[in-house]
Amino acid sequence: MSQFRLTQISDTHLTRRHTTVTENFHRVSEYIDTTRPDLVINTGDLAFDVQTSPDDLAFARTLHEALPVRCRHIPGNHDIGDNPTAAEPVPSHLATERDRHNFLSVIGEDRWRFDEAGWCFIGLNSLIMNTGLASEAEQFDWLASELARTGGKPVALFIHKPLYLNAPDEPELDATASRYVPQPARRRLIEMLGAVDLRLVASGHVHQRRDFTHRRTRHVWAPSTAFIFSDARQERIALKETGLVEYSFAPDALEVRHVRAPGQTDIDFDTMLKR
């Protein structure tokens, strides 16, 4: 395939409890039905909150299965729990092997690799990083094996949490540390990726749309398809809106388009909870 068209959605936060979120997902589904990319990737937080509502993940699976094109997924913190950082208390819902296996049984793989249009695509479970779980070591071993056989192809990485805000060596100083892949796992991951031609890191989690380049790697933060956070609840880093991201890959070429599905609305999280 000389061209590969991919649509990234993220932070869908699907649940039967909040129908406005489901309506936004339906608008995205209709848009995907019109544009028909080769693949849809959800970069995590498929469910609203598995810890308080275990059915959310199965509900998310049902809606994703109804999409008109193939899907791949990676977990988010609302799907399997969060990872610890050096700057914050241990999360109330720490990522566990039990919750990871629940994701595997309901949704499928939590890491994957495939090649298309002269590119190598890798999806990683960023929530097990820095946990010390057996699956964390297994994933790093798996990643080393996959990176060793990229054959010089440009690499596109898909993870739930962004690698960092602006630069790889930023310290973890405050309560924003949980927005990014935590240290020291981040350092190890970046060192491994330094051995390949990393062109794209596509993530979600922050519920803000951002697109910047550090050295020769483009970092794209997909917005949530579901809702936004007010400035009173969350610092504004970039653009707060719901939407999705479209990519077109060709040998040694990448195009990125930031879009909103027709009819998609910017639901405020706090207002949604009051309904």
C-alpha cells in the first residue's frame, strides 16, 4: 500500500450513564463512515471509569465494533488504572495485572506492531510503565525486539500519555507529572527510541489538542472525543476542544489534519456530571 490513511480518536470515555458523551461518539462514527480511513486507533480511556463502572469497557467495545473500519486500541488510566510518579502520591487506582488482563479479555491487545506504506507502527501500554509489574518488563523486552527489526523505516508511536510537555529531560515537580510518561521509564523508553527513526508520537490523555516538533519527531496530542475540562479544573496548555486527528502516511512522508466531526460538541466535564 503506497498510502495509508489512519484516524486517531482518544479519551472516548464511554459509559451508559452520560448520553451526551455517547452522542459525541456517534457523530465521530458518522464522520468515520463518510471518510473511511484504512484504520482507526483509539489511544486510550475507551471507558469512562472501569473502577466505578466495570460495564463501561464492554459498552465501549460494542460501540467500537460498530465502526465501519478496523480498529486498534491501547489502554488508558480509566481502563486499567494509573502509574506512579516521583512527584505525586500513589494513584487511588493503581494499574494492576488484574485490570490489564480485564482489558485484554474485553478489548484485546494492549501493545502491537504493524507495517504499512513504508512505516513501522507501534502501540504501547504506557500505564504499566514505572509500576514494576511483570508486564512492564515484558513490554520493554518486546519493544526492544520490535525496534531491532524496523529495517530503517520511520516509526510512528501511539501511546496514551504524552512522552513529555516540551523536552525529554523535564523534571517531575508537581501534580502535572501524571500527564506524561513517568520517570525513569520515560528515560528508558526515549533511549530505546533513539536507536530508530522516530518521526511521530501520537497520544491523548490531556484532553487538549497540541501539535509540535522536537528535533525531527512530531508530537501530536489528540483531543478527547468526549468532553473538555474548564480552565478552573485544568491548566490550559493548548486548544481545548473535542475532535480527532487524521493522518496520511506514504513512504518517507506524513500529513496530519486536525478535525472535528460535524455535530460534535464541547461538553464541559463539570456540567456533564451535574446532569
